[in-house]
Amino acid sequence: MDDVGSLALLFAWVLAIYGIGTALYGAYSRRRDFVASAENATLAVWGMVLVSTAALLHGLITSDFSLKYVAHYTSTTLPLQYKVAALWGGQAGSLLFWLVILTSMAAVVVLQNRERNRELMPYVNATLLVVCIFFLSMVNFITPPFERLAFIPPEGRDLNPLLQNYWMTIHPPSLYMGFVGCTIPFAFAIAALATGRLDDVWIRTTRRWTLLAWFFLSLGNLFGAEWAYLVLGWGGYWAWDPVENAAFMPWLTCTAFLHSVMIQEKKNMLKVWNMVLVITTFLLTIFGTFLTRSGVISSVHSFTQSGLGPFFMSFLVFAGIASFGLMFWRLRLLRSDNELDSLLSRETAFLLNNLILVGICFAVFWGTVFPVVSEWVRGVKITVGPPFFNKVNAPLGMILLFLTGLGPVIAWRRASWSNLQRNVLRPMGFGLAIGVFLFIGGMRHYYALVSFSLCGFVVASVMMEFFRGVRARQAMMGEAPHIALARLIGKNRRRYGGYIIHIGVVMMFLAFTGTSAFKQERQITVNPGDSFEIGNYTLRYDGVESHDTPHIAYLKANVAVLQGGELLETLQPEKRFYKKPEQPTTEVAIRSTLGADLYLVLGSYDEPTKMATIIAYINPLVGFLFWGGAVLVLGTFVTIWPQRAAATAPAAIYSPGRNTVPAE
Amino acid sequence: METKYKFLVGSLLLVAAVGYLMYSGVQQTGMYYLTIDEFLAKREALVDEGVRIAGRVKVGSVDKRMTPNGEEFDFEIGDFVSEAEMGETIPVYYLGVTPDMFKSEGGSDVIIEGKYREGKLVAQTVMTSCPSKYEAEEEGAAAYGAAGATDG
């Protein structure tokens, strides 16, 4: 079975090369049959990769330990879902998994565009296949997933226990979907540059793809944060580790791109900027993989070297030079047709939002590569940690939040005083009121006050948009409020879906603010029966209990959670000992309420004295991270859902006071 | 035209602000990342500076005590070599909870962040790498999935 897999990968490699050649020749000589043949080659590559993945999955599920990959990352006692997850748990498998997603998306693009975008498609196809070739070369010649062992071990080494977690099984796939998804708009951008068809066709065609990629990038980052929070046991969810930054950077540029394309669609401006963003986003996805794979930057989780670094670096340099070179060659065609009308306008708000997002991205990039840069320049390695990232990004995040509130309510082109008065001042007043209220309530944390006020501003401005739209529909169509609301959203999905996403982002900012400004932490070593306090809880350590399974041995501490003398529940933070890799892990115990999480870690246990070290955290508002994520998902669904063809009523009707702007 | 220039000036101000934030951030929070040898060569110049050092815990050097404040550790770290070849080591003091992969018999690969005081590296954080026996020789980060698959 495994020979089928490696053979399929070799076929895929050959087919991809054939596809690139025929696509480019077909475009050059305007031979439709060649172009069509190249597209069929892409479908065939997809089929081959599917066969190969099925072969590896078969090996993983049946515990075929003659395969080195299977022996390294699974064991016979590993639960089935983690045997499947081992597909992306190791290097060779994860590259294969990347290929499955990439070729599946490429196949969808080919099938979607059989009758459309015929001029662009050969180049789109060729670009996608070039990216495929890179990954196919890796799995064929550098880290083959079907490598056999000389002998068959009776048992595998098992999957890293840290990865044996629900969130870890869904985090990598969503992140990969996001990373790979960014390749599609990139391929269309390259095709637009190659053909010189630089109107906004490529942008409109890839709008859903970009949104989908962004969606999965968001989910990937959130799932990763959730996993870190639940599994790593240090009380937080984000540590600005290089590996996290690797996933965060493309999200930032992708977010910037989603906003700035609106300016290009409406005003035919920012064509060069959009090209830069879409290319940068793609390069950052490759750079992210390079970071995690190469060991160039030491991350807490991956300090060792792997041989893949130079290959990724070469591909990165090649892709960067080729795509930016192509862009400079077409620079004349990318000139804007319009200019900014006024500084006080929605365009400016969007441009600033882009600058901030890219600024954050650059700061994160700089902080991540700083050890390498400082070693080159000054001969000493200097690292920067979370304090650097927080210090730089907190003020930028505040400006971003302000712009999120301003964007929806400030007029396009040129905001008049009456527009500002009517639309901007009121939500701003609401935000300020929240700040004052909290200040009177005793809050003295400067950042938190600003952040909560801005959150209020954003929510108020979005609510006002909804309210005004509903009222206009009620007045014009005589609809009941709930019907008016449903139709309002239904007919302007992109705009109102976007607003819902903004609300989700605000909720996440609540969590960021709560956890960074008001987190409490207490570490204490206690005897059985001892009590201690954190927040408004009293915690009593009642000793440990243990039990044993063939896969894992458990040690659980019983911690009674009391409030006002009343027992609320008993939490059990655990130590686990995984038997195959012989590795201990920590399992946290959490009591979640909307206001705050009580988060307990069993730090250590001393058998002779029965003493235990317990670390307790109060993480205020952290639950909003999760709920904000859920709202973000909802908003994305609203936005991405296909709009009915009939829904083309002009948006201007529903938004009085705005200049004539077509529906988003 | 005028609007364009105003916008440019505004953008430049913003870029300058970001640049300043980054510069001061590095100045205030940057930490030297040193190998054992680099640290030993200039340890006297590094007293009370924030440092980050990667090394291997010397086998048998871990002294662990349970105190009411938590666990207290004294141990030594040296180069990433076997016990016999290990040269001069750095004494480390740490009060806190060690990561799961920190072995009390020694031999773990660690990254220590802390300050050098009175002949000892007083650790603020102790981080461990993945256990080496677990990893495939040539694929370091492999246990953690590809791009951005880990957080921490």
C-alpha cells in the first residue's frame, strides 16, 4: 500500500511539471487544447495526492510500523482520532497534508473556471502548480512520508502527548486551510500581472477565496490560542512565540487586504498596494512554514534544526523576486484612476487601518527575526519577548479599534460636519460615557479604560448602523422590525456580515484587555487540608488521587472551590504520565464564568510529604475570546453566503446621510 | 494634490511612531541570548543584565527542595554534550514550577531567562525543549506539525 503512495507522489510530480509547461505554452500560443490539458493535469495531480494521502492514512490507522512515519508518530494504544491527526503531526505528513489542501483548492478553481476567466486561467493554473511542485519535490526527494524502516518495531513511539488534544486536532487543519487558501488570490494576482488584465476582475473572482482563507486563518489562530490555554498550563493563551507569530503575520496582511480591496472596487485606487498585500500575504505563509520548519529562530517548541530551511528560503526568495519583479514590470498599468478627496473620509480611515495592520505585522516580524538580525549586525544575539510585542502593539491595537468604530459611520469621499455630528459624535459619546462610568467605579488602569471606551464606541457605531438601516426599511417598506433586520442583512451581506465580525473582534479585545490588565496569579505549596485565597474564591487542597490506564497514568489533585463558605465545586488539576513516549504532562482545571476563569495548575506533588504546589490564576473576561470567535464565525457565514441575484437594491436608501455608494 | 501630501505626512508620522515604539521596545525589553561559552567569557560584564541562555542540565546536579513558597532548585547547566565532556558549568537558582519535561535527575535541554547575581544565574523562567529521544534525528520541530502548529 505504501508503494502505491510514493508512486502516486512521483506521478503527481511529473504531472505537475507537464501541467506548468502546457499551461504556459498554451497561453503563449493561444492553444486552447494545451490550456485544457494543463487543467486536466491539475485534476490528475489532485487525484494522485489523494491516493497518496489515503495510503498514508491507511498505514496510520492500521499501525503499519514498517513505515517510519507511522512508527514515529503513533502507537497501538493511540485513540483513532489521534492516529488520523498524526497525518499532520509530523513533518513529512504535514507537507503531504498541505498538498492535499492545495491540490483540492486548485481542483475547485479549475472546475469553477471552466467557462470563466479563460484569459487568466492558464497563469492561475501554472502558478498553483509551481507552488505544488515545491511541496511535491519536498515529499518526493527530501522528506518522503513513505520511508520504510529496516526492521518492524513491535510498538510505535506515539504522538507527542501535547498534541493529543481536541483543539490540537482541529488547529493545524484550519491553519493550513488558511495558509493554503492565501495561495488562490495570489495565483490570480500573478495571472492578472502576467496578462496585464489589471482591472478588478481578479479581485472580484477571488473575494470569496480571500474571505475563506482569512476565516480559516482566524480560526487557526483562535484554536491555537485555545489549545495553548488548555494544554500548556501557564495561564495564558498567547506568548508571542515565533511559531505563533508565524501564523499571526499573514492574518494581519490578509485582514488589511480584505479592507483595501473595497477601495479598489469602489474607487479604482490602491492597485499597487493591493498587489503588494496579496503577494506579501502569500510570502508570509511560506515564511511562516519556514520559521517553524527551519529552526532559524529558536522557539520554545522547536529548537532543533531540520534540513528543510534552505529549501524554504530558496523558494521564498524565488517567489518574492518573481512576483515583485512581475509587479514592477506592470507598474505603469497599475496607476490609480482616482485620488483621495479629503482627509476626513472613509477612504482615509481604511488607509490608516491598512497602515496600522501592516505596521503591527512589521513590528511582529521585526521582533521575531530580531535575534538573527542583531547577530548579523552587531555580533550579539538579542531576543525580545512578550513585553516588546505588548508594548509596541497595544497602542497600535487601540488606534485600530478606534478606526473600527469610525470606518462604518464616517462618509465616503468627504465627511461633512453634519455627517460627523450625526453619525460619529453620538457613538463616541457612548464610548466616553463607558470610560467615565468605569473610572467612577474605581478603575484606574489607563489602558483598560481607553480600551473599554473604544469597545463601547465600536459597538455603538455598529448598532447605530443596524438601527438606522432597520428604521429606513420600516419607513419605506412598512416591514416589521425583525423582518426588516433580516432583509437588511440579507440584501447587504458583505457590509452587515462585516459589522458582525467587528463585534466579534471587539469581544476579543475585551478578553485581551481583561487578561492583560487584571490577571491575578498565585503560586503556593500546601499540605492537605490547607486553604488559600485568590480573587473572591477560597481554595482548599484535599489531597490527591490516582488511577492508571494502559495509555496514561493519572494523578489528580482535589481542590475544593469555596465562595463565602459555600462549596461550589471540586476542581481536579492533573499530572498525566504518558507511557509510550514516557512523558509527563499537565492538565489544567478551569471554572469558567462570564466574568472570569479560575484556572488551576498542579505544579508539582511530593509523595513523602503529600505537599502539592498549586498555581492559581484569575483570568478576567477570557471567555470573550471564545465567544468573540463564535460571533466572528457567524459574521463570516453571513458575509460569505452567496447573495441572491435579485438583491441589488441600492444601499444608499438605507443609509441616509451617506454619499452615493453602491451596496457592498 | 494637497490632500495627498497631508495624507503622506500623516502616514510618515505614523510610520515614525511605529519605528519609535519598536526601537524603545528593543531598548527596554531586549535580552542577550547567549551560549554557555559566550556567557562564561563575559559573565562579569553581564551582572544584573537580562540574559537568556540555552544549555543542558548537568546530570546529578539538581538539588530540589519543597518550601512553602514553592519548589526551590539549584542546578548547573553546561554545553549540549554528554556528562563526561561537559566543561565549565553555570550554577542556576530557581524558585518556581519547572516544566513537565524538566527531569530531576538532570540531562534536560533548557533555556533559562534570568539575571546573573553573586555568582549564580537567578532564573525567572525555565523552559524545556522537546525530549530528544522523542524526536526523529533530522526533523527537529516535526513533533509539532507544520507551519505555526504550536503555540506557547
